[in-house]
Amino acid sequence: EPKPTDPVTVTFPTMTVVSAKFDKENLEGATATVEFDIAAMASGIAKRDGHLASEDYLNVAGFPKGTIIVKDVKKKEGQTYSATAEVNVHGVGVTWPVEFSHVSTDASGAVTIEATHSFKRSEFGIGKSDGDTAADQLDATLKLTLTNS
């Protein structure tokens, strides 16, 4: 059941672009690999962060990092693109069709993109199956600036 404090926002502030290849004029065909530090997550409540980091949920001790590999980027219309995102979290890999928006390109050629994707945490085997009160349906929101590497 939803609580008065819902939705809970959990941030993963430490992200590293491992590699990125793209044409700043047209992102079609672009690729990127991004790693994020799950151990750096923050929800604003230390007790909740500790619970999320535990073996019951994200098991940060066993799986401290997550990765996203983006490929098969295709232009849809305007500044909207579709792609395939291979996401690995909690030792489980899932492939999603995703959409993102090209927000801006700066003078150096770095591009900023934004995306939101809904998914189920159970896809990654996160959480307990019995007595779990946390929502299974989640939204991931990403704003990322990429430079060619």
C-alpha cells in the first residue's frame, strides 16, 4: 500500500562513463557504457539506506556496481531516440528497449541526454518474495553528459 511519504527517491550520484562513441550532430548509431556505484546510493534516510544496502535488497557487499551498455541507437523524431540498454544490477543482466532525449550539445561536443524507464525490481531478483512491502514497480530517471572516448 502507498504510504504518505511515497514515492521514495533513491539517488545514485556516482556514475562513470566508461566509454562513449557518437556523432554530436546525430546520435544515431551511438554507443555508451556507464558504471554506477550502488554503494553510494542515498534516499535521505540512513536507516532505509542501510536496509536497501543489505542482502535483503541490493546486497551492496556482493554487488557494489551496476552497468548500463547502450547500443542500437536510432533517431525517432525531433530530439528523441530509441536504443537498447543492457542493464546489469545485483548480478542479473536485463535488456530493455528505451527512449531518451538529446537535451543539449555544448561547445566541446559533449552531449547531455535524459531518460526515464519503468521496470520491476523483481527482474533483478531484488527484495524478498515473502512479506516484502516495497513496491515492485520502479522508475529510473537519468540525466547524463557524455563526451567521446
